[in-house]
Amino acid sequence: MKIIGIGKNYVNDKSEINAIKTGAQTIFTKPESSLVTGNKDIDFPKITNQLAYEVELVAKIGKRGKDISLKNANSFISEIAVGIDYTAKDVLAASRENKGPWALAKGFDGASPVSEFKPVSNFLDLEAINFNLKINGEQKQIGTTSLMIYSFAEIIAYVSSFMTLEEGDLMFTGTPASGTGLVVKGDHLQASIEEEVLLDFKMI
């Protein structure tokens, strides 16, 4: 099972999209061992002193596909969840100094907590899904898929032109353009889709 993410995929205003959208998506992968499910609490990773959160919607791939057309791409989504894409910012900065990859900064154990999944049929419009993140009861990020630079379908079509997508693969589809920050031990994170809390855990 692959975990695939996209970077820099949201704007604060729709008017910004056309100027930013070049077709060259920023794609990265994370190992399955980074995944945390069942709302389990997460041990704060020893490898970082700067752990950054990004709340994201996560699409599960429901069937195998390669070179998927934009028209058919959404039919490859079976379920949707909400997750956190964690980044060890200090590890990332050290890697960037040497023009290195993101793997260690985003692929450590516990870097990908994901909620339970909801059938994609629950969502009438994939371009109008609302989600948010609260930390210790305080609203930190608010997102809507109407502000995505690249839609679910565009991400799937693009990624599948490079690699075969398999049933069960997970796609982190980007974080809202504002509100990201750092977490510390003891923080309580709660992420929602359409005001339903689906992800609920603590950093310990």
C-alpha cells in the first residue's frame, strides 16, 4: 500500500488558482509504517524538535488503475477520511541544505494519522467538502476543497501517469493555505469533516 501526498495544493482565494496552476504537481510518498489508525495516541518522535501539522483530506483508491483519464478519475475513489500530514521541519531543513529528498522528514513512524473512512457516496460534491482541525479545543485550520489548486481527479490522473494506483492506496490531497504550525507533547488534536469529529488523538 502506498501513501501519496501533494504539496502546496490550496489557496486562500479562488482568484489565485489560475496564476499558480502550472500542471506540475508537487508529489511525495510516505511509507505504510508512518500510518496510525484507530485514533491511537502518538508518541512524539525523538528525531525532531519541530513537528509541524497539516490537516488534509485523504482519498482511498478503490481499484487498480494506470494512466487514468481525468474524466474517470473520481470513480477510482472508494472512501474519504481526514488525516494529519506531519513534517519534521528541522529534519526537512537539513535535507534541503544538501538538496536531499523529503523521505525522512515525512516518513517517520507516526507521521500519518488517519481517521476512519466514509464512503465517497456520502459526499455529493467532491469540490465542496469542508474540514477543519482543532488543537486543544482551539481552531487552527479550516479548509474547503473548493480552494484546491488541483482537484481529486487531477491528482489521481497525474500520479497514475507515473505509477500504477492499487486498491487501498491512500492519497493525502493537501492542506489549507493558512493555519499550519507546530505541535508539542500533550497536544490534543481533533479533525472533522462537515463538523463531524473523525480524528481524535493526543501527542504523548
